[in-house]
Amino acid sequence: MAAEARRARVASAEPVADGVARIRLAWDPGQALGFRAGQWTILQAQDGERLLKRCFSIASAPSDRAGVTYYVERTGPGGISDWFHACRGGEPVEVRGPHGKFPGEGAGPLLLVAFDTGISPAWSVLQDLSERRAEGEFRLLYGWSRHGEAPLAQELGDMSAAWPELTVSILTPEEALKEIPRAAKGATRAAVAGRVKWLDPAKRILLAAGVGAECVVEEAYDRPKPS
């Protein structure tokens, strides 16, 4: 059964890095969507006679009830990512979901591995854990492949400075892959998000480092999802 569509409008579309925009949606009255940290939704918009839709991971914390935030990479002309980058505010959007899981609950050290806009579900999880003052050991490897500063670099630095349980490393994707064996030592849970070209080798390295397959969650941005 298809998830009920929730109505929202684009509140802002702000470029934050090379080819990446932070998209903030504000809920229409009575339309707020409940979700767990790190889940994803299907976003749908009308562009003239064309219906555009795609799956995007939520970057907000579940405590944010006013709206929802996404980091959207421009993937090519004609799609909804291009449409979002051109938004000026006020455009209607339908939100379906939420779907998926990304580990936030549970015991034992947690390793998050994010590539490019795969930071979205990791940031959602980290905000939620920080707000709940979760105890444990939390590590983030963030592989950024584009020019300039990675989105959320400042926020992650501030969070790790104020929350000693969190360790953040912002690297190139190649460096992040090399760092996984060290970062995975002692980890009982792991999650990796991003494009398949980085996600698949990251998952193989995690398994080789001793993290059980049943303890690894993946969010691949260029594999088909149910629509």
C-alpha cells in the first residue's frame, strides 16, 4: 500500500557546495510527517505537465516538526534535483514515506560512513543521538569528492567539540575507504550511505574488518528503490 502523500512547500533552496543545495520544506498545516532518524522519503513535484519524483534521505532530526531538510545533488538536466536547484520558494511538493532504517538505537560503538550527500542520513542520526544525550562511542567517516568545503563541515566540527563521544573525520572518498579498518575496530554497528561506487567497497571493507553483515545498514543513492 502506497504511503499517504504529505503536502509541503519549498521554504528555501540554498547552494551549499559545488552542485549541492540544502532544500528546506515547510509543512502545510496538519501535514507534518513523523519519521525515525536517517530514513528517506519520495519527493514529488510538478514541472508544467511533467511529474518529477525521486527518493531523498532526510537530513533533519525527528524532533524538527516545522519542516524537513534535504541535501540535493544536481544529477543532470530535466530531473527533480535540477528542479529543486532552480526553486525560489513556495513551490508545492508531495512527500511520501518515510522508508528505510539507519542505525541510531542500540548498544555498542556505532560507525557511520558517508560519501558526499550520503551525509544526510548520518547527520539526521547524529543530531538525534546528540539531542537525546546518547551514551556510547560514535564515529563518522565523511568522504567528500567535490571542490570546496564539505556541507555540514562546520556543524559537525561544532558538534564533535561539544560532544566528546563523537569523532569526525572529513576526508576524500579514497582516504575514507582506507580509514575504515581502523575506525571499525570495536564497532558493533555500522551504516554506509552514498553512491554505489563508494558504498560497495566500503561495505566489503567493513565486513573484512569484522563487522557482522547483519550489523551493517546501507543506503545506496543510485540503486532503484520502490516508488
